Amino acid sequence: MALHFDLAHTVIIVVALVVTKFFMIVTGLVTDEERKQVSWNMILAYFIVVLFVNAVWEH
């Protein structure tokens, strides 16, 4: 049962990160150069999203 729980958590994290990246590209928070490289904006956004999902996710 725990494997399904971890798999669901992983899927939710991945979807949240994809949505975050799409949102940042659409709103222009990330430039074309930053999309192809590692940027601090993306790292910070990913960190906040993962932190939020893990804080909300009940174990």
C-alpha cells in the first residue's frame, strides 16, 4: 500500500513542477536564455512548489 502512496505523491509533484514551469514561461518570468539553462528563478520556484506540496501532503 505504501508504494501506491509514494507513486501518487511523485505524480503530483511532477505535475505541479510542469505546471509551474509552464506558468513561468507563459507569464514571462523566465527569459528564453533561462529556459535552456539553470536559473535561480526556476530553482526557487521548484523549491517552493515542492515545499508546499510536502507541507500539505498528509502522511
